[in-house]
Amino acid sequence: MFKRQLSAFGIHPLLGQILIVILFIGFAYILFNRTQYASYLIVLAGVYSITLLAESKRNTFLRSIFSLKKYRIIRLIENIAVALPFGIVLLFQGEFVKCGLLILIAWILSTNSIDNKISYKIVTPFSRHPFEFTVGFRNTFIGILFAYFLAIISIKAGNFNLGIFAMLLIVAICISYYLEMEDDFFIWIYKGSPEGFLKYKLKIALGYCTVLCIPIWILLAIIYPGRLMVLFIFFLLGLSYLIAILFGKYAYYPNQPSVSQAVLVGSCIFFPPLLLFVIPHLYFKSTKSLNVLLS
């Protein structure tokens, strides 16, 4: 399924997988060179990745087509496969106990599948405006807690950069909410113009993302008062990427983003001033695409 998603996005599966491996190794290298808590973060990231396989609908589907024995074997293989990259990193760093703990957790979770029905009991402040943040918050609740945990570690370790990363991780999680296309119905029911629809979606995205980021922002501002300007710039930059992704989602609606669009937005990561041109371009493209449903 992942290979098909890469192909649909216009990226050769082999190239996509190689890039992911390179990014993973690079991230682990930076992490171990920046903080003494890197091994704990790797374990937490590994456990979080494993829990993503425990989605209730997915596991119900697997149980419906496989026998109980085959289902457990499949879940064990899946969990070990996901835990393996994190375990290899821990082994290279000499963290044998933590590696063993991660593999043990992977085995336990494969035999005691976590039912994500608990996610529906999580009270969110985002239920008023469905559906991105309502669904996204419940599906990424652990990831958000992980980001807050990183922020706390950054304070204890005196690592301002790790705190900035934690804040940007929250923004990245919010961006992920807008990578899935909704049904035409959710757009069609909006009473207004394409411009009004985009302003409505933008207000929700920026407001809710700020709500999630503000605890980290305030914490860093109190501990590092001399770096308020840097903190403010990174926060605005993160919101700018969120705006670009939101407009990009509707620029070619109902089609998935093209390779050229991905390259255009991706280039902004390496040269942020491009956002000044990319955002208006995607906005006008979005209004034209939405005009079909909201005219």
C-alpha cells in the first residue's frame, strides 16, 4: 500500500524508500549528537510507530480474513519490522537494554492488540469545526504528547533547538491533517464563495494549530527570553508552511497533489522566502478549483 501511495504521488517506490532511510539515519545521527536523552526518544518513537498498526478498523479487517494464528503471526512480523530500524540504531549506540525493551514491547503489543476505540473517548477542543482537527487530534494524540515531552526534555537539557523542533513537530502533525482529501460533500455544504471557504478553513487551521503550539511557545519564551525573536520567526514560518499545504490541498482538487506541486512546496523548506510567491499562487489556484463546487 505504501509503494502504491508513493507511485500515486509520482515518486518511484525504490527512490522513496531510499530517501526515507537516509532521512531516518540523518535524524538519528543528529538526535544522538544533540541530546543525552536520544535513546529514550528513539524508544518512544519506536513504540509510537508500533501503536499506529493497532488501528481498530485495520485489525478488525485482518481478523476477518485470517485465522487467529495467522493474524498473530502477521501482527508480530509487522511490529518487529517497524521496531527493527529503531532497534538497529540503539544497537549501534550500545543501548542493548533499550533495544531489548523495544523488541519486547513490540511482541507484547502484537499479542495484545491495542483497540483504538479509546481514541473516541478523548475529549478534544476541536469538535466544533470538523473534520481535520477532530479526527486528526484523536489519531495523533500520542504524537502530540511526544512533542510536549520533547519540549520538557529541551528545558532540562538546556537545548533550545530541541524545543524549536518540538514546536515544529506539532506544526508538522497539524499539516498531516490536511494531506487527506475530503469528500465533495464537505465542501458543497459550505454556503459561500471559494474565497470565503478558504478563509474559513484557514481560520480553523491557524487557530487550532496555535492552541496546540502555545504551551511549548510559552514554555520556551519563559526559559529563553533572549531568543523570543528566533522563537517567533520559527513559529510564523511553521504557520506559513501550514497555509501553503492547506491551499495546496485545494489547488488541484479533487486530484491528489502532483509531483510539481510537491517540489514547489518542498523547495520552500530549503528557501523559505519562496513562500511569499508560492502561497498566493496556490491560493488563486484553489479558488479556481473550488469554484466548480461553490459557484
